[in-house]
Amino acid sequence: MTGTFVGMPAFPTAAREALGDTQLRTNLAHATRTIRDKRAMVVAEVEDWEELRVAGAAVKEAALRDLATHLETLEESLVRAGATVHWAGDAAEACAIVASITHAHGVDEVVKVKSMATAEIGLNEALEAEGIAAWETDLAELIVQLGDDLPSHILVPAIHRNRAEIREIFLRRMGDVGRPAPADLTDEPAVLAGAAREHLREKFLRAKVAISGANFAVADTGTLVVVESEGNGRMCLTLPEVLISVVGIEKVVATWSDLDPMMRLLPRSSTGERMNPYTSTWSGVTPGDGPQEVHVVLLDNGRTRALADDVGRQALRCIRCSACLNVCPVYERVGGHAYGSVYPGPIGAILNPLLRGVSDEQSASLPYASSLCGACFEVCPVRIDIPSVLVDQRAAVVDSHRDDRVPKAEALAMRATAWAFSDSRRLAWAERASGLAGRVLTRFSRTTLPGGRAAAGRLPGPAAGWTGARDLPAPPEESFRAWWDRTDGGTKGDGS
Amino acid sequence: MSARDEILGRVRAALADVSPAVSVPTPPRAPDRGDLVALFVERVEDYRAVVTRCSAEEVLAVVTGVLDGLPGGARAVVPPDLGLDLPGAVVDAQFTAAELDGFDAVVTRAAVGIAETGTIVLDHQPDQGRRAISLVPDLHVCLVDASQVVADVPDAIELLDPARPLTWISGPSATSDIELDRVEGVHGPRTLHVVLIS
């Protein structure tokens, strides 16, 4: 039903395509500007925001560094509260667990709360293959699902769609899967939201099984937390008889009071509100209130791989607020699809390679999808130093190619550089050659940089990869060492 | 080996050389904001919820007035221990979701109000009822006593019992999913009317 990211091209190819879509760029520029302004306003209200970030980072870091203990505590607390705990090593195991619970209740449909973990494991597609329809109930997820589209933002997966496009999708598709949109549907956001309310209500009222994720899982009390806006979450968490929550193992916080910095950091960073409209917390089963059968699937799917990475481990602190997407100059221009994952933007550029490794070309391209400007680190509510992890992941990509039979052009250039730099005569020779190239370029180049310096616009052969997106400044005609020799460190002649 | 043991094994292996000691600083508290109840009212109204302030003696008249104000008069469901004798209101009898959909309004009490964020927390005690009743009807009238209002999130977390299901409510149901423009009224109650009793 929903599209898939499998087989997406590497970032540079996908980004080039996205950049050509002017509608997409307009939609994204409008949406990211709106949310950036809102966030800045409510963050400015909190006088000790930086201290709050430090506390939030510490809460998550402490939980991660003793994760095995906290996971065991969480399991005990959940079981004590009446929940059934399952463990899933990878996506296939998690999907099989959910499908088997659903089958056991003899139903062919489930309602879903927006959940990144279930998007990551491709749960909807897996359930569809098992004959179970999974209805997304978050408005943006519904737009993506009905449009047979891919999510492009963590918080607002349909951020790439504008109101006119959404109206068209609702009119065309709602009738195929349930209550149709009213024929006189306008593109007013309130009217579109109203159509989603009517369309989904019948599904909420009849659903027997619901599937959610969790924003936080509190180890000492066995409490799961879902943060949302529309009430679709409350519907799914409250009305059905059976609730299955798929929770990444990194969602654990140690204690109930640890929720304090998190619940102050997340809404302001995410939707730019003092508090999101609805937050639900529950600990297992409450007799007479809500689902009487509660399952929790604890999911690894690469998280332990990231946990073992000393630099990258901090990425597991992520609380999926998407503030880093909204400030990223790269994300704002190319959108989420180019990252080829449910986790786009700066956090996706580190999380995907950390979870999956860099052996495939697509994952290996992501650490380079950044200008390293650092805006993401500044807004991150749990202080993930994304630029440092990006650089470290670039090193991992280079390391993964060290034993290649045919080395990359970059590796050859580095080897040649090492050879030239290790001997002063070779270096002098290289500098003379570079100076000659500089003179030729200055004379014949048609490209100049701001300030008037000549540059090579586009080089042939292996260097095309470098100059395809940048101008190469013409090398200086005289090297520093040659200048020093000629002027004795600036003391001879006029020193220039 | 079970998936559980494998995952826990991988976690331990990943952290073999990592010290678990991290000092977690106490999160900072917001500065004193003065009149908490006034701040609470202002922040709740900011979400485009309706707030009426009244005395304990006036509550019945205020709530009756709100319900009568709905076109055709409202069919209201109430929790077992609302502590307010509302004429015509039906006490929740474990109605199904479809039955609850037949009600126009719900009237409940609350557990805590948070001034800084304009949030009401329900812990679903008998004066608030099960989670479903305050969710399905389109109008939620919520009675908050001024003494229940605390300054900020950490104060609320201290007071709340995690063993109970909790619903934190900040304004009516809303979404920003269309062009990140906030509109009120999706799946939860489209109108939140807070009656602040002092």
C-alpha cells in the first residue's frame, strides 16, 4: 500500500532529482520556516534551556550506558503490570510477532498510532502480506498512505505535500478504503482535518487491535509514553481490546522522574508548542479501562550495533523531535525522500549508517549529505553532536574501502599525496607542477571565484566527482616554501 | 538462544568497556511566575480552549449553561463520582465506543493542572472516569480546582502516580500536519471547556 525505500539511489542522485522539483522546494521552504520560528519562540521562553538540554542528554546517556540493566528492569515492571513482553532482534522477527498476535485474535485489520519504529521495520507491508490491513491514523501518515507515497519527515511525514495536493489525494482515495471524502471538500486545513476525522472514526470504533510505538519507556514503573496531537493516539491506545507497542530498546529511561526534562524538551523542540495536545501514559493493563491485553515488543534491529560505536552511541539518545531536520540547509532543499529512509535529515544521515553499517552504497552516501554547518547540534534537545558523528561515519566509509581491489580515486589521490609529502624533493617537484597549473588556469580559466581568483569549473576524468558540485580554486603560482627560499622568509627584496 | 538473551548479550558486549556512571543533573526549575492560577488560565486559553472561572457554588450553573448552550441541548456522559448532580447527564455504565459516540459531551474532574504549559492531567480516578469517556464525545468540560494547579512539569510528575493511566491534555485536539499550520479539531474532543473553581 505505502511505497518502499528499498532500492533507493544514493543520496547525490536522489538529491539532484529532488532539487529539480520546484513545488517540493516551495512546500518545504514554507513548512520548515514556519516550524523554525515557532520553535525559536517557545524555546526562548525557557530561561534555562541550555541546562535543560544538558539534563535531557544526561538522562538518555545514563540509560544507554547501563542499558542491559534497565531493559531487565523494564521487562520485570511490565510483566508485573500485566503486559506480555516480546524481544525482536530484527525487523522480520518484530513483524512476525505482531502478525502472530493479530492472527490469534482473528482480525484482518489494525489501527496504528504514528510510530517511527514500525515504519523502520516495514510493518505495514509485512502485515499486508499476511492479509492484515494496517490503517495509519495520524493525519500526515494517512496522507502518505492514501497517496501511496513515502514519508519525508519524522514528525510530519507529508511535509512535502501542500493543501491542494492533500485535497486531491483525499478525494481520489478515501472512498477506496472506507468512508469517502465529502464531494464539496475544500483545501482549508480545518476542512481537510474534518474529513480525516469522519473517515477514521468508523475504523476507531470497530478496531479490536491497535499498534503503537512509544516515545519513552520508563524502566522502574513499566510505563510507556505516547506523545501526540490529534487524539488518534488516544483512540488507538484506549478503545481496542488488544494493544501491541513496538518499542526500540533505546527508548528506555531509568525512572519516572526522568520524564521531567524530556517532557519539557520534546514538545518545544518538535512542534514548537509549550506542550503537545495529548500525552498518554500507561503501565500494563488497567482493569476496566482501556485494552485488557497489552503486548510490548522490544526491538533491536541494529541498535546494539550503534551502541557499540563509541562516537555514534549518542545518536541513540535521539527522541525523534525532528528539530535537526527543520534547521538543516540540506534537508530544506532536498527534502526527506533523498535520504532513502524513514529517518531523513541530519539525524538520518548518522542513524542509518550506524544501524545498518556502510557496506551498501546508499547508507555510505549519507554521512556526506551535510555541509557540517552545525545547526543540528545547536537545536538538538539531547545534545547529539551530529557533525562529529558525521565526520566519524565518513571515516568509517573510507575504512570500509581500504581493502578494495580497485581503489577509489580519492584513495589514490591520498596515497599520491602521502608519497609526495614524505620527501622534500618530491614535494618541491609537486609544488612546481601545481604552480604551473595555477599559471595556466589563471590565464585560460573562464571561471572566477568571488574576489576574482581563477578556478577550474569542471575537470575531466576522476576529478569530475569533485568539481561536479564545486569550483576548484586555481593553485597559487608560487608555493610558500618557494617564496621563503626566494625571500629568506620575507627579509630579502621587498619581501613579497 | 532466545532473542531476549541474544539482544541482552549484544548490549553487554557493546558496553563492555563503557563506564555506566553518568551524573544526571537536577533539571532547572522555571523561575517564580507569581499568580499560578492566572498563568494557567492564560496558557490554557492560548490553545484556544475556553476557560470559565467560578466559585464552588456556581459550578453546577456554569456547567449546565455550557451544556444547554449546545444546539438542541447536549447529551452528556459523566464519570461515576463526578460529585455534581447534573440534570439529564448519564453516568458511564462501561459503554462501548460506539455507544459513547452517541454522546455530545463529557464532564469530568482532573488530577493536576500545570500552569507553565497550560496542561490538565487526568489520572482517571472515579471522578474522571475511564479514558474512553473523555475521548469520544466532541465536547470535554473539565472541572479543575485552583488548588490542583502546580507550577511546572516536574511538580506534576512528582504528584502523579505512574501506575495509573494518565492523559495529559493541552487544549483541544489539534494538528499541524498540513503545511505545519495548526488547526484545532481532529479526533479528540474539538472543544475543551475548562471550568476553574476557586
